[in-house]
Amino acid sequence: MGMVDALYDLYQRRLEKPEGFAPLEPYGPPEPKEPPTLGQRVMARMPGMAALGEGLATPQGQILANLLLPVRGRLMRSTITNPVHEPGKYSGIYKSPSQLLSEVQMAPESPWMKKLFGVNRADLWDISQFGTRKGNLVPSDYLQIPQKGEGAASAEKVTNPANAKRLRDITEAGLEDRDIREGMGPWYVMDPYFWKLRDLVGHEEAVRLFKQQSLAMTPFSAGADVNTEIPRGLAMAYLYDKYGKMGADKFVAHGGARYFNPEYPERDYLAQIGMESVPGHSFHSTSQAPVALQALLERRLRGDQPKVASYEKASGVPETGFQTDQPVGDAHLARGVGFPEGRTAPLGSQGWRGEITMPEARRFNPWFKEKVTDPLAIEPTTGQPILWGMLSKQTGVKTPIGASKLELLADHIANVTAPRLGISPAKARDLILRSKAYSAIPAAPFGATLLSQPDDQ
């Protein structure tokens, strides 16, 4: 008996299981037909190797080929139930946890968080109580969750046992890596920022300023990376704190672009109000500025955008109210979970690749907590950024991996605001904390090379 025949015989015998034996549950639904292996494709095109290529096409040869050269589809099999689309550009989310971890590009830890706020990444992880600290808000405090209906069909497609195991395995691999755990786990922890503000202005004023700045900043995260969100949000907070609604209206009117655009001559721009150092954004007049203005005037977000509302409260502190039980459903989480495969929106559209919607969040968010993070004994606002970091290359994350929101703010203060104003980083920090100054576009991205895909926002 030849080697191929022996392997085939072994394969057949392994298929014969004792009665009552429960086979291991595979990732996702079975594929209807395996595509040709790499070996088959190459050998079929090599002169003189046709016979070998035909041999690999036999059942025995297929087993050998699968042992030596696993097909891409087998390595990256979808875990989405009855997907509408192929994984396409996001197929890398199905790589093994170890491979995903090896591809993460971590940003070196900035010294400025320690210098300006007295903590490092390990300290933030300690403040989060190793990912177990529970918030003091419940979803009904900040989200308008529909009480009727079962949620979106796309959410039903991603909330299955196979997908839960995949996400759990990836998150667990991130937890086991110190750099990922301490860098991404406490991504939303902002306590040292509040403590420093309280030292400057007292408790009552610190609560007011912290809430105001949070409401001004988080809406500018819609469709934007964090290094764009920060200067835009700080500029809105600065104008509102200095001039009230009139100042906020100025940013609403001018904040879409830095300079005059001849294609849209009727549009205002930031240079007209002396803020050309602040980045513009294509979502400014739709999902960003109007939401920020409403939040500042009403002193709360309306809660109809699950990503922005959950993000704003995840970035809170015990003194202002914060949440830990709702994952922040940005576009990267949506892609990593597999939502683009389950949505009916056209390929390449914002609806296909964008953030998690309210109908999707209604079903997905409780499932993520119950099936992904609870078994790992961590909170969703810890598991989600760890997953975000682990899948950063696969989903097009543009923000440095390992740098929390507080660390990025510290870098903005020391590397952008202080040089622009010609003052020390400590003085720039105190001005930013009290909304007496704003940041600008960094001359270069902070930390490691940012990982992006051209059409992603």
C-alpha cells in the first residue's frame, strides 16, 4: 500500500466513530465544495506535471494535498450563518488567534501619559481591576433600545455558537499577551484625566467640564480615527465653553473642511475662523456636528446611535457615570464580528462596512456579553478593544494599537498643543483639561505605523 492509499485508509477509519460519539462542532456551516488547492493549481500549470496534478485531484490525492497545503477556505472558513456576502477584504478575521497576534503592530508606550497624568499602561489595567470593574450605569440610562421586534437579520446571522467561540478564542489570546492586555484592555479608562482636572478646579466644576468635553468629543468619532476625533472634539468643547451656543454654531458651520474648496464655493471652512490647524471631516454635517451640538445643548446624547452613546459612557468615570456592559460597536468591531457578510447592503457601501446599527445592537450587544466576555470573566468594554487590537490589521484600524484614549490625549497635549502655543506640556495639559485650548492635526501619526485601508472611515 502506497503512502497516499495509507493516508486515505486512515482518513476513512477516522470517519467511523463509536455510536453516540459527538463530533466536534466546526467553525461555521460546512462549505458546499472545497476549491482547488494551491498544489493542484500550480502543478496543473507546470509542463510535464499533468499526471501528478490529476493524481492530486483524486480523493486520496486531495487528502494528501490538504495535509501538506491547506486550502485558504479551510483556514479562513466563515462563522456566519447563511452569509449574504463572501468575507472578501475582511477574510483575514478568520485567521487563527496565534497568527492574528503575530500580525499586530504595537505602538511603543508614550512617556507623556506618565509625565502628564502619572500613570502607565499597567496602571490603567490596574484601575480597570484587570478588566472586571463594573460601571454604575445601565443601558436604559443612555440608550434608546427598541422594546419590540427581534432585531436585524444580520445580527441573527452573527450570533451563533461558532462565531462566539471564534471571538472568544481571539479575545482570550489577547488577554494572554501582556502588551495587548495592558494596552488595549483599559482603552476607555479616563480616571487619571478626571483626577487631574479635579485637582485644578474642584469636584463640582470637574464633573461639569468632564461631561461637557465628553459630549463635545465623542460624536466626532463617527467615521473617524481617534487622532482626528480628538482635535475636532476639543475644538468644539473650546468654542462652546468660551462662547456658548454661538461658539458651537461657528464650529458646526465651518468645521467640515480646513480650507476653501473650489468645488464647493458656498461652503464655510475652518480657516475663516482661524482654526485651520483642526482637521475637517466628510461626516461633519451629517453624523458628527449636529449630534455634538444637540448633546451640548441638552447635556446628554439622545441614545439613538448605539456606537456613540455607548462610547461616551464607556469613556466616563464613576463620578460622572460610566458603563461597561455594552461593547462600543464601531465599524471595526462590526467587521471583526462578521457583520459585512450578513448585511444586505451593497458591497463597498457604508451600510456594508459601517458601525453596528441599533437594530443590530439590540440582539448583538447582550449576546456579546453573555457568550464572549462573561465566559472570560471580563467586561464587554474590556473585551471589545482587545478584539479591536487583535483584528486591527484585518479590519483597517488607523489608530496606534496599544495606545489608550488617555495616552493619545497625552500625546496630543505634549506633541501638538504645547509646541503650537509655545508653552510647556504641563501648562498645555491644564489648558486642555479646562477647555481653554484645543489640539490640532499631528504632524505625523503617534506611535506605530497606522494600519489603514483607503476606503475605510
